[in-house]
Amino acid sequence: MSKNRRHMLAAAGLASLLALPLSSHAQAQNELLVGAMTPVTGAGAPYGGNMLKAMEIAAKEVNDAGGMAGRPLRLISEDTQTQPQAAVLAAKKLIEINKVQAILGTWASGVSLAVVPLTDAANLIQMNVSGAPALSTVDEKDLVWRFQATNDRFGRAFAEIAEKHGFKRPATMAFNNASGRGNTDGFIKAWEGKGGKVLANVVYEPNRPSYRSELQQVLATNPDVIVMGSYLPDTTIILREWFQSGAENAWIIPGWAANPELVEALGKEATEGVIAVDTVSNTDAESYKDLSERYREATGQQLADNVYAAMTYDMVVSLALAAHKAGPDATPQQISDQIRAVSNPEGEKVYSYAQGKQLLDEGKEINYEGASSRWDSDEYGDSDPHYCVHVIKDGKFDRIDTISLDK
Amino acid sequence: MSSIYLINLIINGLIEGMVIALPALALTLVLDISKFPNVTVGDTMSVGAYAALAFQSIGVPYFFLSVGGAMVVCMLISLATYYFVFRKLTRAPMVVNLLASVGLAFMMRSVLQLNVSSQPQTYDFPLVRAWNFSGIRILPTDLWVLLTTIVTLAIVFSIFRYTDLGRRLRAIADNPELARASAIRPKYPIFFLWCLFGALSALGGVLIASKSVLLPEFGWEFIIPAFSAVILGGIGNPVGAVLGAVIMGIASELSVAFVGPSYKITIAFAIMILVLLIRPAGLLGSPEKAR
Amino acid sequence: MDAYLISICIIAGIYALLAIGLNIQYGETGLINFGHVAYFAIGAYASAILAGKGVPVPLAMVLAGLVAALGAIPIGLAALRLKEDYFAIVTLGFAEAVRIFVQQEDWLTNGVQGIASIPPLFDSSTAPGYQNHLFAAVIVSVVICAMVAVALLQRSTFGRILRAIRENEVAVTALGKRTASFKVKVLMFGSFLGGVAGAFYAHFISYISPEQFIALVTFYVWMSIILGGVGSMKGALIGSLALVILLEGSRFIGDFLPGVSDVQMAHLRLGIIGLVLVVFSLYRPQGIFGRLD
């Protein structure tokens, strides 16, 4: 039994030892501590690492401009592993030990749905890029902000686009998770609502080396366009197999899956004519070009390749602007209450933290236009963006249209 | 449901089975001879695939040279795992070896993730269209996969059946104590086994990656299909491993026509269980191989 | 700070229940079950669904354990005909089948969207601010009960027969005992504990979805019993604690390594866990409480 006790003591000792130095790490001079939880490993790994780096870029930008009402911003990051139970423990560590005031960056719907009850209970701000509809209503304190259009909205945008382009016989393919299916279910609902018929709705499993049979099932119905709810790896496989099969339908694919990397992997011929749908970013503004450059330096990649990274950048900037407006003693709830004020349509448009800070100091109202979208939120805290329609021509993304779902 | 549709599904299944066949082959040999499921097969596949990519991108001409290089890299890695870890665990229970292999797999993946991009990547091949025989589609690259797998199987089978080396390995598999007692020195045959494990995993990884995309975690997903193929075919039987892989591949893809894509894996397992109920040692397994 | 440690304690308790269940099956009886996560999933979903329909949470949790135990019967029947490795893969297949079933059958489980807002064991009206402490206390009590039950089992005739089956099944059959019913009972008992663990998990995390019930969970449970020493119930308990400390503790290492970026740290963590497992296998293969045979 003594061996048992020795081991228990060692275990307890180790745990407390590890925790000690961190409590002393805590807030220096009224810092705003922000937890950064992104999927560095797991299914979201293609996006998560750079989402974190984009947040680090934003944090540096905020601190270089003098902080928020005199408060510096500090990020503390944890990997969600794209797994809800790992994320819950990570969130608890951030909330209980590091004492963060906001948790930003969760990607998978499952992860966000598991983390939001914790942040809500602690009255902290949560910002995510997940698509699941349940997130809109699970937050009762107006503390949760979703920087990506819900799957439902995306689906409706797809339906508008398909109609506008004259397609009559659509079929859908969806990655079997809440997000992928949410996109295509949103499309089907909107399309059938207009009186149309969707020829086939095939759901495919993750992590397979090939999707030929699933593709065959869809192509057997002879659609004129295939609408996807997918991610980059599976889109690469499916589009390659489609090209090899010689079929000739069109494609409507979300922007996080149809991006320059897809073109690089498959070449110009296979991606010619693909319609990629994104939320509108202010790609012509100087600030966007500047951000792209900083992003490229930090990650070696193009900002256009990872829409989620642009979203997490926006999270930090809009949080910072709201914190600046709310003042140095504001609680997370008070900061959260200012987010609409700094980002919704009334006010002068600003494109970077420094710009916004300056105008706020002059007593003006601002409207932060994000790098990922115009960033206006509805009554649930969900992003309500414009959608940008690109067509891939000769390997380049030509913007041909902008869709708005505003009534 | 036309017959052309079904034939295409069968062809898909055949090819999908073929790409699992090589890791299954690697697994079955180690399972039979060293008596534990070597979970590093998945991450060795990933490492092999990325090694081939690395060779290709530094300009090695002819893809098969890059693949050869990748196989050498993985042979060395697998040999190292044997020399530094599994050799010391020869007399340890199966679960300890399993635990060690999980640990090694995690370490390999960690090194890979620290050194490669987490974005999906592809080999630099031109895309070609499939041949179309009045609706039945066959890809030239799939024929390469078929050829490579069959030739590899033939080589491995001949080594085990017709060479001295193979005989010694089979002796060790059947009865390690007796083999030791009759002075069959296990050192070189075992080294060969582990090199083979590495080479087969690397080749399997390259084949899969050439059809899909390279991601650091992709190999891990194939452990269960490969293991299932091994069991279906009978542990220790190389032909069984390939046959098991093909049967499960074809069963999964055909089932798409009847139950849809999501229940594919379940159908494959159901087929496997059915076979095991009739032949508990697998299709070609020998009934006395129970530890 | 103590809230974080309480959460660790709860997760360790959940893994302890899983490990004790698996230990009975493998450590005592020699059954290689690679599908343990299936009962975890069945327990979690059963409890969530029942609680959602208004069944009081404690009752839902017990029923969930019973449903999971019933789920062990098909596997038990398979165990009869198959030898170890073959049985192992069948259990694996069963676990995957359960996961896919949960994922596809929306009408029952809400499919890929998962079940959110699962009612907690103690809601905010009982002892506000201390729900998690109470939860931890309950789970620790259940773990202790399980260990007592197992200890009684081990000392009984039933336990002796189980150990005999592990050592030499043929001899046991020759002596006239029908090993089949013992194996099925053992599987059911282990699965009951797994199901109860799943129920605790569901009410703790408050959101469950199919992607949480992957084979990796089974791996972790195996790691717990191997780390603790196969066959020893104390080992199952300490092994679970060790596993959770390893998984969580590696999170903190990043705070001590200044030169490493956060992204790199996440990858390094996996490697460190792997290294610990390898070193452990080489230098203490019998586990913390095991004996070297």
C-alpha cells in the first residue's frame, strides 16, 4: 500500500507543481488575456496552425498601436485537437488557471458547442467559425460571436447563385459532419423552397482515399451542377476523380475548399470553370494587402488560401476595438456589448485596428470591415456577410458577382 | 441499377482493396512472426509518402527512384524501431509491444508534423482521363497500382515459400522456442523482416497518397482496414492479406449501391464476421495458429 | 484553479471506470476487447436520450449502463468461436458499427449534429457553485464501489474460474464448466461499467457527437491498464490517473519551453506522449502495479 500512496502523492505533487508557476504568470498591468483555441491537430489541422498565427499577427498589431484603452493584449493558446473532450479540458485550463477573458478561434461545431456552455457560465466572450445552427441559440447572454455565416445561410447563398447562373438540375455532395451536411441541407431547403428538385444528395465519409463510387452515384443522375459541402483534402480527391471520369457538369464549392491550393494541386484544366463562393473580403483595400504580406511572412502561405485565418484575425481586431471603446475597467460582458457598435453599419468604415482606434479616440462611430467579410452580426451574434462569387479561369479566381441575402 | 454501374463499383473496390493490400501484407508478417499488431504501419506509410514527395521535389528524375528512396528510408526506420525497441520486448506480452508501437507511431507522427506543412499536398503528376470502355472506366494509374501490388505480392510470396530465408522466418513464426533450440539464428531473418515491413508500408503509403492527398495524419486511418484485411485473410498468410483486402474493398464499394456510402465500413466488417463464423482462422489461415 | 483539478479528477474517474471494466475482461479473463468505446458510446447516448425525454438523470445513467450491458451479448456470442486476435478485430468492427449507426440514425441520435444541452447530474438549484465538486464526489464513490465489487468477484469462485479461463481454457471445459456463459457475463459486467462511464461523460460534457467515440478512446483505456499493470484493479485506477496526467500535463510543458512556437508545441506534445509510452514499455513493462511473470 505504501507504494500506492507514494505514487498518489507523486501524481498530486506533479499536478500542483505544474500549475504553480502559471498562476504567477497571470495578469500584469491589467492585460486583456485572450484564450486562442484552434485545431492545430486533428481534422482541422490544415487550417488551425495558421488561424493561430493570424491571431498572433492581430495581437501584435493591437499592441503596436498602443493597446486597448491602455491595456495590452496577450494571447494564450491551446490546441483543441478538433475533439470536443480535449477542447473542454483546454478551455477549463484557460478559464480556471490562466483566467482568460475570452476564448477565440474554435473551428469545429462540436468543439464550439462543447466550449460555449463553459464560457457562458463564466461570463466570458466566445468567438468561433463554426457552422452548426444550434450555436445561434445556445448562448443566452449575447457573448458568443460567430464569424462565419451559418451553414444554412451559405446553403441559401448557393441556391441564389445556382439560380442566377441558370442551373436547373443540381445534385449535392456533403462531407459527413455537421458543417458539410449543414451546407448542402441549407441548399436543398432553399432550392426546394423555390420549387426546384435536387437530383441526388450523397454524403461521403471522411478520410477515405477515394470517392469514386460516391461520385458515380451523383453523376448517374446527370446533374448540370454539383453543389459541395466539403473541405480542401476531400475536394481535391473528388475533383480529380471527376476530371478523370470525363464528366462535364459545373461545380459550386465553398471558398475554404476551392482556393489557390486546389488549383496548385490539380492544375488549370481540372479546375477550369469551378465556382468558388466566399464571404466578401475587402481584398482591394491597402490594409488587406498589408495583412496578406504580414501573413505571408509569418506562414509562408497566401491569406487567400485560408479564409478561417482571416476570420480569426478579425476576431482579435474587433474584440480589441470593442475593448478600447468599453474602457480600461470593462468586464467581458461590457466589451461584448460594444462589438456591434464597432462593427455594424453605422459609422465610418475602418479596415485596421490602428485606424479604428484613432477614430474612436476622436469620438467617432466606426464600422470595422473585416479581412474575411464585412463583419456585421445579426441578433444572435452570427455573421451576416455578403457572398462573393468567383470563377476559376485559367487558374485565377475571377470575381464575377456579389450576392446578398438581406431581405 | 445497370450492370455497368455495378462493374464500375467492383473495379473501384478492387483498386481500393489493392492499396490496402500492401500495409496489410506488412502487418500480417509482423503479426505472425513477432506476435503483435504493429500499429506503426500507419505512420510509416505517412513517412514513406512524404519521403517520396521530398525526393520528387528536390528533383529526382523518374518517380520510381523517389519511391525507391522512400522505401529505403522506411526500411531504416523500421529496422531502428526493431533494434532499439521491439528487440528488447521480444519476450514481453503482446500488449506491451502494442503499447510501444503506439508510442513509436506517435513519435513518428510528431516528427512528421513538425517538418511538413499541415496543408494537403499532392505528387507532381499530370492528370489523365480514364479509359472509357462503353461506360466502364479504368484509369491508367490504377493499372500501375494493380501491377505494383501483384508483383510485390509475388516477390514476397516467393521469398517466403521458396527461399531459405523464408523457411527460417516461417519456422520462427510457427514455434519460436523450437526454432531457437534448433539453432536457427534469428538475427538476419528478423532484420530482413523488419526491412520488408518498412518497405511495404512505404510503398503502400505512396500508392495511397498518389490517388488521394498527403496529410500528416492520413496513415493512421488505414490501420483498421489493413488489420481487418489481415484477419479476414488469415494471420501470417501473404496471399490471404491481399485477398482479404480485395474482398473487403469490393464488398464496401458494391454496398454503396444498396445501403449508401456511410454504411460501407459496416458491410465490410459484416462480411468479415460472416467469413470468420465459417472459418474462424480466416480464409487462408491455419487453425492451429492461436497463441 | 481547483475547478480545473476537479475536472481532471472527473475525467480520470471516467477513464477509471472504463479501465476497471476492461481489466475484468482482459486482465482477469484474457479477452482482448478492442471495442470498448462502443459501450462508452451506447451509455452516453442512452443516458442523453433518456434524460432528454424527462427521465431523472441518476435513473437514466443506471439504465444506460444496463443498455450497454445488453449490447455486450452479440460480442459475447462472437467470443465463443474466435481466438484472440480474431475476436479483437470483431470487437473493433462492432465499435465502428456502433459509431456509424449513431452517426446515421438521426431520428434517434440527431446524427452528426450531436445532442446538445444534456442536463447535468446536479443542476444549478442544488448547491450553486459546487455542482462539479458533487459530481466528482459521486463519480469517485462509484469507482470505489466498482473496485469493491470487483474485489469481491475476484475472491469468489466466479473469479477463480475467470482466471482459470485465462490460463487454460481447454482445461476448464474439460472439467465440465461451460466457459461460454462466464465469458458473456464478464463482457456484460465490463460493458455495464463502460456504459455508466459514458453516462457520466455525457452529463459532464453536456454535448455529445459521433466523432467523440472513436477507436482512439479504446486505445487510451488500454494504455491506462497497461500503465497501471494489467490484472490489478489498483493499477487500473492509478493507470487512468497517470494517463490523464500525461495527456493534460504535456499541455503545460509549452509554458516551460520558451523557444518553441505554440503550433510546434502542439505537435511536440504528441511526440512527448509517444516517448513516455516507449520508455515505459522498455523499462517498466509490467506497469506500476503489475508483476513480472
